[in-house]
Amino acid sequence: MHRLQRVLNRLVNRVDTPLPIVLADVMQRNIDRMQVFAVEHHLDLRPHVKTHKCVEVGRRQVEAGAVGITAGNVGEAEVFAQAGFEDIFLAYPVWPSGTKGDRIRRLAQTTRMRVGVDNLAAIEALAESMRGEPDRLQVVVEIDCGARRSGAPPAAAGDLARAARKRGLVPVGVYTYPGHGSSGPDSPEPAAQDQQAALTAAVRSFGDVGITAEVVSAGSTPTIAFSTNSVITEIRPGEYVFCDLNNTRLGACDEDQIALFVAATVVSDWIPDQVILDVGTKALGREGNPERGFGGIAGKKAVLAKLNEYHGFAAVPVGEPRPSVGTVIPVVPNHVCPVVNSFEELVVTDSEGTMLERWPVAARGLLS
């Protein structure tokens, strides 16, 4: 019997499905393993909390040695600041519209607050939002290393840092996201090489205008193993804390490092070679495709071949027994981050199913 099914069998009469279940001991090993990696390579670890959005998980990461946390938006930063986290990097090219400028200013008054920038307009707007105290806010220039998402060209980093300094903000370094390292098993290492080249050029650009890039920040979980060049000072992985099928396929984690799964119940079996589970896009998100599936059944070849909002279509391969109606099974998501954001709490146990706790997903649904 698969380890996740064994745990689930011990909890089945105590929980309702669908819900995310976290194995705290596996999660802690993931946290400790990444911290050891960071220490061995003389890197600061600043985990991205968008993966778990949970204060309890973040505390364990900081207790293990993380220098601070990375947030994806102002709301996430506020939740963790209110919980006592004192060093937060909002790794996003934030535009301080609406109330965001005032919210960032308040955060900068109580925490060491860094925000991402990749254009002059945002630098001007952030400086204005700080109302005469721009030196309270640190900025980190985002550069593009090949993901073709947000981020300025590396050669422009110095000019942006100089503009920030002129407006009284404090430019402390550069960061990037090698998102193209998730395109396939052979992509993480080349993407990390692109990242290294881009960060090196950006640091040089800082030097050309007389500014030192003290922070040189790299991500992501799939590329971390290759993000050890001496130019890099900080890493920002997120998904490593739970792992998922995507990272397993990329070689970024092993199956035994998966620390979160979704408990699901078979609710219908009328169609041959298929059963319907009570998990759909509202629980798992939409990441996947018909070829690789939208999630897997732990220990089985069966995958979720299609999702509706509340229905998961589990295709059962020929020769594999179909689970009967009422069977509760562990679903491993392709991408763990959307799953966590779909639930108000994480059900937490261990690999023996001997404990049962509930941790609030405190930053759930906060997108601004």
C-alpha cells in the first residue's frame, strides 16, 4: 500500500473530503534539507510563502534558519507582518495603486520591507507613496533572465537603481525568476545558467553607476540545485516545502518528498474505465493537460484526465482495479500552490497518521 494511502486510511473517519493533508514530518525534512543546501553554498534562504500562505509553516522555515520570507503581494506581506515576521521581500513589480501605496508605507514602518521594481514609473509612484520617508523602503530591481515575464533587461538594472536612489528609495540589489526552467526535465540547468548570466550582467550594471548590489536573489524550486554561483547571495524557492508532481517530473524532488496531497472520495462509477472524484478545478486548479493529466492518484497509474468545477474524472488504466464508490484516495496535485489557495485550512498529520491538527491558510485568497 502506498504511504499516502496508508496515512489516509488512518484518518478517513475523522475528516471530510476534499481537503489538503500535510505530512508534517516530511515537510520538516524538506525545510531542513533546503536550509542545509543554503548553508553549504553560503546562500541566504528566503522562502516564498505563496506556496503555503500559512503562518505556521512560515514560522518553521524561519526557525530552521531562513533570513526572512518572500511574498507575492501586499496582502500576503501584511498577514505575515501581523504575525511577527520582520523581514519581507515582496518579489513582484508592484504598482502602488488604490490603497497599496499606503499599505506598503505602513509595512515599511514596522518591518524591513523590500519590494520589486522593473520600471521608472513604479519607482516614482513608490517614492511618492512613502510621503517624505522613501529611505524606509528598500527596492530590488527585477530583471528578465529568459522567462519573458516581468523584469527589465539586465543592462538597465543600474539606471533603475540610480533613479530609485535619486528619489530617496534604497536600492539593495537585483532579482530574477527563471520560469523557463519548468518547461521540461532538461530545462532547469540551462535556465539556471541563463539566470546566472543575467544576474552577473545586472550586478555589473549596478557597478557601472556606482551602486553595490548587496542582494542578488535567485529562484525557483526546479532550478535551485544549479543556483550556486558565487554571484548569487539569496535563493527564493517556494514549492520545495510540499513538492508536487510537476517538480517530481522535473527531477527537483523525489516522490518521498511529497508532503501534501488532497483527500478525495469516489462518488460515481457508471462510466467504464473511469471514476468520478469529488475534486475539481475549485480544489486543484487548472494546471495540466489531457496527456499528462490534472493530478495523479498516489501509488496508481490512474490520473485525473479531466476536471469540472467539482468533478474529477479519474481515468483508470486497463488492468488496474477501479476503486469503488465511497473509497477515499490520495490525489497528488500537479502544482501545489493553487491547491493551498483553495482551502481555508490545512489538515496536518504525520507519516503514521498519529496526529491531527488544523492550520489556518491565513493568506488564502489575498491577491492584492
